Amino acid sequence: MSCVVKRNKMAHTGEKPFKCQYCEKSFSVKKSCIHHERIHTGEKPFKCQYCEKSFSVKKSCIHHERIHTGEKPFKCQYCEKRFIVRPSCIQHERTHTGEKPFKCQYCEKKFTVKWSCIQHEMNHTGEKPFKCQYCGKSFTRQSKYKQHERIHTGEKPFKCQYCDKSFSGKPNCMQHEMIHTVEKPFKCQYCEKSYSVKSKCKQHERTHSGEKPFKCQYCEKCFKIKQGCIAHEKTHTGEKPFKCQYCEKSFSGKRNCMQHEMIHTGEKPFQCQYCEKSFNVKRGCIRHERTHTGEKPFKCQYCEKSFSIKQSCIQHEMNHTGKKPFKCQYCGKSFGRKQNFIKHERTHTGEKPFKCQYCENSFCSKQSCIQHEMNHTGEKPFKCKYCEKSFCVKSKCEQHERTHTGEKPFKCQYCESSFCSKQSCILHEKNHTEEKSFKCKYCEKSHSIKSQCKQHEMIHTEVSLQTIRKEFQGENIPHGTMVSLQSIKSEFQDEVMPHGTNEQRKSDVDTVVKMELNDSNAPELRPNIYPVAMFRNVFADTDVVSDYT
């Protein structure tokens, strides 16, 4: 009986006569068993003739060598594109024909690749066959499951062949090794740029060609990246198939769900290759590593400035174009940054979602909360490179360093003046535009600077306070009389400060009464008005207080 007939027979019978000598796995083909056993032994007998890389399978070595030679024997029958391996060519041709031979057995979705179909079906079944023995987390992919378990065991089986670093995942190791080899085998066919990852090269080439091969099935929008198209389509369907296994939250994207779950587990799988810092998001790790390398790959198309983060570059370019795409629904103000827009809208809604973990204070922005918490911890992570001073806010540190360097990067758009801080520049520019965006809550007056507005508002509160002083002085309250601070605050709030919401008025009254309790400029008034001020400086926690005798 021939080998081919034997192999076909075993495919039907399920017979697997070749057993791995290191584990329980069995195979129907001897060659597959030999390949598998090399995972245990680490044997890589097939060495690339152009570089130091070795492979456990001959075919993998041949495919790799084509990266060096540039050989692409498989040509698309519909366009000029060529490929190193046949499966990639077949997969590409389906983008021309629209063929999607793999259909989900639970819904109408179809796929060009079988593995994509299998993974999609697991969203329907909820099947996650690979379960971590240490924390119970489950995975659809065996490779992800194994990599996750290594977080618990600390095992890092993938060792860099150029240095002593080891990694828990093979892709991380391969990516690291490219630092040593500077291997970027995938070259853009339109410009001189090269890439270490093929998909990144293809993605880049579309910026030249303008090709957007991924079309939304619900509207006319097209996308350069498949993932972008999938994410967009979910805005039509409202589909959120990925549910957090630790809480009730659901997500439209798998990656978003996985990142969220790491908040529960504390898992940070992406480690900086230059220091010990770890991140739960790969993007965060890449950004951080640029602080070591100094790389700034995103260049402004209007000036010479470069940035380490794409979003920073986009936001900077808006300074040139004047574009402000985010408009407040309450007052019409527009913003270039989404985060500033969200933060601004919270001034209207009063929402403060970020709560300090050390006290009862809440904040409308995460950054404000983090900075506040540093007052509790005393942490000042940003150290001046020219002197011993430290700061809890990075921007403050950078601003301080400019006092050493004399740098004034913020230039007025109306005159030749320059400033070391952006805020100073904005305030100066308002002298040119006469913009007055801060309005007094008690009268019609407006101010260009917030602090000036606050100072002006105190004129109203001081006048109101004089009224209360006279009233109390006229009544000749005997020394030692019990005084209700709640009644004072209530009268002050209702009679003198009728404007604003209850919360705003209460806050204003508290501020003014506090100020008066501490007022050393008129001590002769206090015994008759606020007897408690003679011996303690509290009013918010008690309804009735008595004189100090």
C-alpha cells in the first residue's frame, strides 16, 4: 500500500500511530511528529544561509530565505502583486473575487480565512477551551493561554539569540531581536521606508495608493485597515459581543474587553525592553520605549516639529489649521482635543467621575485626580535635569526647566512676543482679541483671566457680608449667646446670594463664612457675630455652637 493511500486511510479512521516521546501528543504522519518533538528539544537544524536564524522545519527556512532574496514565486492572477508563500496569494486573490468560503454556522457571516471563522464562532458559543490553572481565566487560543500562564510561573522560554534577555511570548522575542539585527525585510514599493512586520508595511503602502479595501456592509465608508472597518460596523449594529468575565461590562472589540479585564487581574503583559516597567496595553509600552530611544516618528506636515505619539502630532497640526472638531452641546465652545472637550462639558453637568482614593474629593479629569493624590503621597516623580527640584506634574517640570534654558517655545500669533508656558501665551493673546470667556456669576461683567474673575466675585460677597455684619451689630447680641451657624448660612444664601444652583450657592456661602471666621482684620466683630471663632475654626459640622468662656 502506498504512503498516500495509507495517509488517506488514517485521515478517515483517525488513527495516530506516531506518539511524541516527550508528551502525550500523537500524530498520523511521522514527519509531523518529528517536527513537534523539536519543540521539546529546541533543535533547529535548518540554518538560513543569509543570516544567523535557524528553524526547526525546512519549509519555514525556505520561506524565510525568500525575504533575503526578494523571491516571490506566487503571483496574483488579478493584479501584479506577488507573494512568498502560496496561502498568502490565495488569501489575497479572494479580496479581488470577494470569495468568502468559510461560513459561520450560527449566523450569516462569511470569512476568507478558516481560522477567522473558527474564532468568530467561539463568540457565539462562548467557548474558551484553554483555562489557566492558576487564576481560572479562559482563552480561545492555546498560544495566548500558554503565554498567560507564564505570567504566573515567571517562565520565559524564548531567549534572545543576541543577548541575555528572555521573553514569555515568541512574538515579543522576535520583535526584540530586530533591535540587534535591525532587520526590516519588508520594504515599501513606493518609498524608502522598511518594516519589520509585513502587515505594517502593507498598511503603510495604502497611504501611498489611497487603497481602502475594507468596505462597511451597512454604509459607503471604506477603510485601509480591516480592524477599523469591523469596529465601525459595530456602530451600526450596536453589537457588544465581548463580555468581561469579572463584571457586567460588555465591549464591541475583543481587544478593548481584554484590556478592561486586566484592570481586574492586574496583569501587565507588555514589558519595556529597556527597563523593568510593564504595561497592560501594547501601545502604552511602545510609547514608553520611545522615551528611551528618543524616537519621534510622527512629523508635522506644516512645520519641522516631530512627535513620539500620533495623537500629539494631529493635535499640534490643528494649531496650524485652526480646526476644532469637538463642539460643546451646552455653550457652543469648540475644542481641538476630545479630552479637553469632555472635561469642559463636565463643568456644565457637574460630573466628577474620578474619586481620590485617600479622601472624599472627586474630580472631572483623571489627571487632576492623580495630581491631587500626590498631595497625599508626597510623590514628585518629575525631577529637573538642571537642579534638585522635583514636581508632581510633568508640564510644570518642563516649564521650570525653561527657566534654566531660556527657551520660550510658545509664540504669540499676533505679535513677536514669546513665552515659556502655553498658558501665559494664551492669556497674552487675549489682550489682542479682547476675548473675555470668564463671566461673573453675580453680574454681567466678564474677564479674560479666571483668577481675575474670582477676585472680582469677592467684591459681591464682601458687600453682602458687610450687610450681615451690620444686621448682627445692630441687634447687640449679648456675649455668650448661642448662635446657629446654619441659620446664618441659610440667610446669607437665600437673601444675599440668590444666583446659581443650590450646590454653587452653598459652596460660595461656606467659602465666605470660612473666610470671616479666620478674619483677623476685624476681631472686635467676631465675639458678637461668631463667638465660636474665638477658640476654634469650624462651622460645617455643627448646627449650634456656644461662646468660649
